[in-house]
Amino acid sequence: MGFETLLVDALYVNWAVPRAELPEPPSPLALDCAIDGDAACGFVTLVLFRQRGLRATQLPFVRLEFPQCNLRLPVRDADRVASVWLVRQLVPAWVVPLGRL
């Protein structure tokens, strides 16, 4: 089953954080760090947005809308391909049971 949605009203907030203060991602991922002088820095991104018109492709008339907040860290896999590690995903409580289905 596939899903379709539209993400609107997005806000991205980024911070440079000392590498030592960031959590270690699961193996084989590694934090994608930059060098700031002598200290390695990692980045933290907070993404706030509204998910609009979320629907299963098999149920075209049932559509959901809700806000979402994601805490992400940029990472690289074993082949050094860039990606993001979704550390936390905050959604309204009523969305969680639907997501488990």
C-alpha cells in the first residue's frame, strides 16, 4: 500500500553543535561533521511542517492533516552516502495508533 501527502508550511532550523555533545548514530551510520577551527562540529536540524492530505492510495477519500516536528542529524552510511538520521518525530497522539497499522 502506498501513501501520498503534501508537506506545507515548513520551517527548517539548523544548529552547529560540538561533536562530543551529539548522540552516536546506529552502526553503520556515522555523523557527518564539519571542521570548525580545531573542533569538529556536527549539525542538528529541527523541521516543523504540516502534513496535508495524507492518504493511502487505496482509500482516496480518507485524507488526514496534522502538524509534525522532526529532529534530524546528517549522517553518512558505510559507502559515505549522505542521508539524515531521524532522531525524534513528534506528531499528535491520535496519529500514533494509525501509524502502527
